[in-house]
Amino acid sequence: MFVFVMVALLICTEAPGSSAVTPVFVQTGQDVFLDVNEADVPEEFLFFLWRFNGKNYLVSVSPNSKPNILGDYTGRIELSENKYSVTLKNLQNTDSGVYTARVTTYVDKTLAEYKVTVQDPVSPVGLTVDSVSTSSDSCNLTVTCSSVDSHISSTFTCDDTTCSQEGGERSEVTKSGASLQVYYLSNASIICNHSNQVSWTQDMTDIHVFCLQQPEPPPSTSHHYIVGLVVGFLAVLLLLCAVGVVVYRRKRGKYEGKNNETMHAESTRYHLQLGRVSLCTH
């Protein structure tokens, strides 16, 4: 059967491709599903094939027969119910490449094509502050963002409200093909990010840890104003009380003086009358 397939490939004319290459990124050790629309498969065909990089044959399907998993792919490919879509299992870096689904009638026709890229998870990163300098109105930090195989240095200038990055956001592609970036977030954090299409790691630092905090504003003047009003009111109240006491005492003193004079006059008159009565009696 396989010999028949090879011969047919040699004698058939290839039709123009009917689908664009679809990029797919997979983390090492994971699976990927490669889909073929069953409606695109002609009702009458000679055979259907999955190929890898245009030369390795993974799966073949003939009309009215079960699909065959070919070569070293036994146990590494899982077939779907429609017989044409497949799941590639436990992918490794060597499995990166182009996977093509083709059907042959009187010509070859591509039904689906995937460019699969298998990537390892990115390594952890570290963000270190190399130097700090401050002035009355700003703070400068120089930091280094490092991965296993690369690093970036950048300087940030911060004031009371925000930070600016010298030269803008810094990024570069590492030797492993990942992206290493260092940038500023509006929440006062500096971010060191290491990522590829299947994973990412990150480290960050808060600029407030290294830049001096602004002094707290003085208490509101309205507070002092209210306190002053209260103290002034109490002082006036005490003064009024003191004046009231003095006036009260003075009035009381005059009243008592008049009463004493009246009582004295009445006493004198009483004694004179007694004297007169006594003379008349004698």
C-alpha cells in the first residue's frame, strides 16, 4: 500500500494549495491538535496523507479503510473520529516543522498546513537596582534585567508623579529566541519580563523602596483657624464673666451701703422717740 502511495505521488499533478500555512506554538511536552475540515475531503479520492516537512509520512487514509499511522509515529499520534484530523502527542523540539494534510484524486490538493514551533519554557529573570541618585525634585535609578543568556540595563528618572525611561522601553531577543523587556508601569513599578509564545516569567520592583518619599504636607490652615476661633471665644467668655462678677459686686456693695445708712437713720429716730417718751413720763 505504501509503495502505491509513493508511486501515485510521483505521477499525479499537484493542484494549487487551497489553504495558508497556520502558525502554531506548543510548549515542550504538550500536545497539539491539527484540524482538517471533513467537508473539504472529496467523496471519491485515491488516498489522504499527513506529511511532515514534505517528506516524512505520518498518516495515510484510503477509501473504505481504516487510517494507518506510519513509521515511528505509532503511539505518538491520536486520530480523531473523522479520520483526518490528528493530535500530536508529547511534542519535543525536533518535532518543530511544517505538517501538511493532502488528498489525491487526479491531482494533489493541500487541505491544511500548519507550521508547528515547539518551545521550551523561558528561564526565570531577575531585576536588580544598580545605582540610585536623588535630588530635590527627582530620583534616578539604573536597573538591570537578566535572564540565563541575556541582560538589559536601563535608567529611569522619577519625580513626584511619574517616571520616564531613558531611550523608551528596552527589549531584545535572547539567544533562545525569547523576548527580554524592561519597562515602567503607572503604579510606580519597574517590570522585567521574559517571554516567548508559550510561557513567561517576570520580576518587578517598586521605585518607592529606593526613592525618598515626599514629606507629608503640613496640617491644613483651616484647622489652625478653627482652633484660634475656639480659643478666642473662650477668652472673650472668660473676660465677660470677670467683668460681670466685678459689676455684680460693685452693685451689691452700693446696695448694702444704702441699707446700712437707712437702718442707722431708723435706729437714731427710734432712740429719739424713746427719749421724748421718757421725758414726758417724768
